[in-house]
Amino acid sequence: MKSLRSTASRAVADVLARARKQKKLSQRDLAGLLRRPHSVVGMIESHQRQVSVPEFIVIAEVLGADPGELFRQVLRERSLG
């Protein structure tokens, strides 16, 4: 499967993966909290699946993070890429 190569898509995936790891959750743990198959989290983090804005907000909230702050991280990372 072709990876999503846009800087923005990669930044979203990378920021969400870091937030998950900071909470010491596995991909399976996060998927369980989201009530989604673990493959969804894996595909996001491996840049094979994009995240919609509503989905980004839900993931951030499940991680106990401020969606706005995570999005600011995405913007900063994107500008560095």
C-alpha cells in the first residue's frame, strides 16, 4: 500500500503517535479506547491512513490531550518538514 507522503499527513500521524507513547499506551490499547480495530491505529502511524478532523479530536481527547495543542504541534512539525 502506498504511504501518504504529504508533510501535513505525516505530521498528524507522528504527533498522534508521540502523544500515544507519552501516555504509555500500545496501539492496541489506543484502538480499544477508540473502539476501533488495532489496524486502524497502525495504519495511521505508518502513514497509510489519513485522519479526519473529527477523528483527530476524538483521538486527542481519548489520549487526554488538548486537541488544539496537538494541532499546534502538527503545524510546527509541518513547517520543519
